[in-house]
Amino acid sequence: MRTIREIQDSIKALKAETGVCILAHSYQSPEILEVADIIGDSYKLSAAAGEVPAEKLLLCGVHFMAETAKLLNPEKQVYEANPDAGCPMAEQFPAEVISAAKEKIPGCAVVAYVNTTAAVKAVSDVCVTSSSAVKIVGNMTQKDILFIPDCNLGAYTQKHCPDKRLHFLPGGCPHHSAITLEEAQAAKAAHPSALLLVHPECRPAVTELADYVGATSGILNFARTSENREFIIGTEISIVQHLKLECPEKRFYPLSNRLCCPNMRATGIADVLRVLTEIAEGSAQELLLPEQIARDARRCLDEMLRLGG
Ligand code: 13P
Ligand code: SF4
């Protein structure tokens, strides 16, 4: 059996041979992050996908991230390390449900969290990420906004955009939204010197209690640069592991061990090697999107970049 180091060495050799750029979400395992060319949250990956010169991109994350990379780079070849890794929130509502809900709110604009399928983006007006939702909604001309699918990120956005009237469907991340106020209170009581940093996909009762609310990159930056030495991390527990490795002089505690996304864990270093090998052999399955959906969904992402992504 090969060691992780040997697999990583093969990956590096195949990257050099094929010119593939590996993009990995920050929730991926340390061994994948070590071979990635770009690491980031959903926003950083979307932005970087459009800027890297490589013609072939390999996404380590969940399906909507690969779709986003393809939408922003229609001319590039995009591959997924594990095409079965999806985001349950992104697949929560079919496009027809969104269109029907929009019709019931005259004059509204549909704001789609980037955690949506290309088909849902195609019927939406503008996309947002967790780090850009407040800025983009604040910059929109419409007062009524149908914000989908995450009603927790929506509630957080509403709080910071009091002039807007946001409407929701009952969607959200099954892991972040499962964390209760009682769990947050218990974590704070167990670690009284720690600052609580949470993702806006958590319930309003939890974000209200937090010392900092932000996307994955915001949480990482806050923890890295804060003078405080202890932190409770209210997002996927991989971030606790990464911060412990990166800042050994500080202490990090998970808000809850239930904050674990199986889909983000579904990609292993062996998947990365397998798909790179297939790319080198010319047998890899490239991600392709129906043309009309891709055109409409791209408009939604372009609007995100125009309004201040
Ligand atoms: P961000 O990467 O935008 O922080 O979102 C976290 C997440 O849940 C990704 O699916
Ligand atoms: Fe989707 Fe939640 Fe997993 Fe992120 S953590 S990929 S939002 S299910």
C-alpha cells in the first residue's frame, strides 16, 4: 500500500505533465490542501477559477463549485475529484419551485446563494456568496428580494440590509443549521476565554451570540490575526484541524462535533490521483453543462461580479 507522501508525489508529477490546476475548498483534508494550487472558500474559488491560466481545472469540493468554475470558464476543461460529492442545500429546490415562488412576489429579484445548481442560478437574477451577500443585496435596486436557498444566511443579510424586504423558502445547510443556541451557550460556558466565530449558515440565535460572523475565509483570517488565543469555531470541523496546524500557539475548539459535512469529506487523496491519471490518459469525464442553462446561469454569476462580488 502506498503512503500519502507517495500518492502526493505522483499527483505533483501528473500536475507537471498535464498542466492541471487543482482548486480545493478549505473544508478539504490537509493532504489534499498540500497538493492544491488554490485553496479558498466558495468566493475565492469562484474568483480564482476565472483568473488561473491553466486550461484544465480539477475541483476538490462539492458539485456546485465545479459547476461554478465551469460557468466562469466555459472554454476550460473542468473535472471533479469526486463527482458524487454534492451539497444537499444546493439541491434542495428545483428551478421550477424558485420560478413559482418568484411569481408570487411582484417586482422581486431572486438572489441565489452560490450553493445552488446551475439550473437554479439560471432562473435567478444574481448570485451571492456568504462573504458577499450583504454587499450585493445592499447594492440592488429592487426592494423585494427572494433570497434562496439558505434562510439563515438570508436572515443575516436582512439584518444588515434593513431597507430591503427579504422573502425566504425553508432551506439551509443541514449541518450548520442544526446547531442550537443551547450548544453555543454550552461551548461558551466550557471555554469562557474563547471568542465564538460562526458561519452565517448557522441559525440567527447562534450568530447573535457570536463574536464574529463570516464566511470560511473570514473565520480563518479572524483566527489567524486576532490577539486572542482561544476560539470556538462555528463552521465545518475541518477548519478546527487546519487552524490547529497553522497556529499551534493558539487553541481551537469545535462549536459542535456535529458540524461535519460528509459530502466535503467524500473526496480522498486517492480520488485526486485517480482523476489526474485519467486526465493524463485522456479518459477523464469532463464536466459539461446544457448550453441554455449555462448561458442563463453565467448571467447570474456575472451580475454577482458586477455588483461587487
Ligand atoms: P463558504 O465557502 O462560502 O464559506 O461556504 C461554506 C460552505 O458551506 C461551502 O459549502
Ligand atoms: Fe453544503 Fe453545508 Fe456541506 Fe457546505 S457544509 S457543502 S453548505 S451541506
